[in-house]
Amino acid sequence: MTGTVAASTDATRRLPRGRHDLTREQIAEDQRLRILLGFAGAMASNGYARTPIAAVIAHAGVSRETYYRLYSDKLDGFLAAFDLVSTVLLAELDRAVEGPGPPLDRIDDGVRRYLEVLAEHRGEARLFLVEAFAAGPVAIERRAEVQERIAARIAEVLEVGSESGRVTCRMLVAAVSALIVTPLVADDHDAILALGPLISAELRRYHAAGLLS
């Protein structure tokens, strides 16, 4: 992911040993980012349920004491990682659809960027699209909230006025998420990107049929 996640990736480096000029706040932020990305790395093989905190902190390069100073348990840290991924994903989507051009073309741009981000950062994407279900009701609810925001953004760009049209947007977002899961679990970058034309074609078909009015 660009922006925040790119900066976060840089933050996974170990802190310099000995004396340094970092403030306590900067150290804490660096440790948080390392832990959050540690979740993506640790859960890539075994998923949420079978990944202990010990694996997360090993990937993050922090101590158990540091982890528990920042997060109360595994779910607390996972939700923070989930929120980071969601925030960046929504920001990238917003930037893509804010460009010039007809509404459907802007949505195409948004779909393309959404898939690019997920394909480029498959470990983080798994937290959002796959592991949230294993993490339990709170994570599932947050995932639903993010999908609702994506659907609402699509409806806004396409100037959808009816409730049935907004429901269609929700259904499309849910369907896209389901389509991505298989290539994501397979760690197939190209297969994720290949979904773009299919999604765009279906969206235009729904629009032409008046289902997004």
C-alpha cells in the first residue's frame, strides 16, 4: 500500500541500538507499526486462530513486554492492525474515485486501485478479507462497516438515489470481496488483478439495466 502502509513497512526495521534521537512517542509509534505488520506476517501461514502472540512479536521484532504495554491481548492488536489496513484501503479508494471523468470511469479507477492495493499487500489484505471471520464478532462487524462505507462511496459517485440501488451496491461489494478471497489465499498477485475487467463489466451491466439508479 502506498502512503501510510509504505511508511509502516519502513517502520518494521529494528530500532537503533544504544543512544538515538527518537522521542518516546516516536519509539512507541514505531513499535505499534511493527506489531501491526507483524500480524500480517505471522498469520500468512497459520491464520488467526493458530497464530500465537509469540509469533506476532517474533515477526515484529519487539518484546512480549512491549506488546502488552500497547495491546491487552491478541484480539486487541489484531483489531488495531485491521483498522490500519482499512483506513489506508479506504483512503486509496477515495483518491482513485475523486479523479476527473464520467462516474463509471471513476468507479473503474477505484476498482483497479482497490485490487492493486490488495494484490501488492496480500498479507495485510488477508487480515481484512479472511482473518476477520476467525477473529470473531467484533472483527466481523468492523469488516461489515468498512464494506458499507465502500458501498456508500460507490453509490455517491454513481448518484444512486433509490434504496434498491444502494442495496445493489452492497451486494456488489460483498460479491467482489468473495471473488478476491480465493486468489488471495493462493497468494496469486496476477489473479487478483485479473478480476478488474470482470468486475467493471458486471458493474456496467448492472448500471445499464437500471439497477444502480
